[in-house]
Amino acid sequence: MNTQKSFESTDKGTVYIVPTPIGNLEDITYRALKVLQEVSLIAAEDTRNTKRLLNHFDISTSLISYHEHNQESRGHQLLARLENGESIAFVSDAGMPGISDPGYGMVQSAIEATIPVVVLPGANAALCALIGSGLPTTEFLFYGFLPRKKKDRLVELERMKVMQSTLLFYESPHRLKETVSAIYEQFGDRKLTLARELTKRFEEYIRGTASEVLGWIEATELRGEFCIVVEGSKESITSQDALWWSHLSVVEHVKHYIEESLSSKEAIKQVALDRKMAKREVYQTYHING
């Protein structure tokens, strides 16, 4: 058990998780600026990006890099400084550290070492996109970037296909068409919103069905990072029995029935009935990933 009183006096330093603007510098908070000025050190995903931010606000605090390629070795150095009473602010390239960047590892290590972790509120692209999409916000799942490999991406989309939560993804412009096409193929023609250049001058939302958004992608020169917001499944689950397979991938689902003495052909047919999928689609998925 770990209990933290964030502002109680201690001989150790504090880890400050400091969100930075995702585009518009006016979104920085007074508190974030104060912390960046007062800490002993700022650990940044890319020191070049953060240096420009600090110069804009006339902040001279020392910078050090902390990213996915050096987080293990650099993490030990930073923990030692925290143990000696120095406080360190962690920032990513933009937005909230710990969301689709290595900040999570530092938070985990600090907690294990009983070093206080203080998280400041601030900019986050996924939440801006969710609210601006007009899709339900009561329950949502943030995934981040889907796997690059087609096989791995298919497995993840299959897992999420039955989820009734609104789904949030990040994607780069050169992979956007491929990703939205995969979502359309697996989920059908659900409502879908793209959000790009959030908080910047050319901020844009593209709202429609998956097929309509694909048409827009094909006719547009794509620039900027994208958030993808996808409507959750509307299939009603009437009993707990109907959910027994929801944690299984299609391949695992088929193998379950084979283990129950069905032939592969019969198992594929049953999985197609369970998931309301075309038999051909189940067959292809099973033989690609099986």
C-alpha cells in the first residue's frame, strides 16, 4: 500500500508531471510556468522542442533528455537526484506526459521509491478530440497508436469490436488511410470523427460515417497529427452468457470451439454466428493469425 500526501514536507524531491501546449502557447497555465521555473531540472522528451517553449516564456531551468531510448539508464540518474532532494519536472513534446510517451515509467519508479508524484492539469489532444467529436463521453477508451503490423492491428481491432465505449486513437498522416480503412472493415460504417491541428490556426474536425471520412481522406492532402474518435458498438448484450467470449480474439474463439470437439469448419461457422461476422471474414482471420 502506498499513501501520498503530495505537499507534506519530505527530504526527497518531487516528480512534477507538467502538461505543455499541444499547439497554442496560450494554453500553458500559470502553475505550469511556476513549476518549470522553480524545479532543479526539467526532463524532456525532446530538449530542442522544450527549449523553444522555455525561451518563449524566459525560463532558464536546466534541461535533460528523457525518452524511450534512454529511459532506463537516465531514469536511474534522475531517481538518484530525486532521492537527494531535487525536484524534477517531466514534460513531453506536447500535451500530458505519460500519455503515449515514456512518462509512465518514471511515475511508476518514483512511486516504488516513495517519491511524491504531483500531476498538473493541462492540455490533452485525445480529450479535446473526444469532446469536439460530439460522440458519447460517458464511457470511453483511449488506445493511442494502433500496431503497425496488419496482423497485430487486426487482433487489437477484433478485441475492441464489441466494446460499447467511444474509442480514441492517435495516428500520423501517412498511416491515416490504412488505419481508418481497417476500422471501417472491422467495425462497419460507424460514426467517426477526425481531429487535426488541435488548438492551432488550422484546427479542423471531420465528422461523418467511416465511409464518408474515408472519402474525405482520399480527396485531401493530409498534414498534421490526427486523433480518431470512433463510435462504440451498438450491439445490445442481453445476458452475461453472450459476453463469455468478449475477451477472446477471433483466433482464440475458433480454437475454443475446436477444443470442444468441433471441426475447424464448424468452429468458424459458430464464431461467425456469435460475433455476427461473415464466415469468410472469420476464416481469413483464423488462417492469417492462427
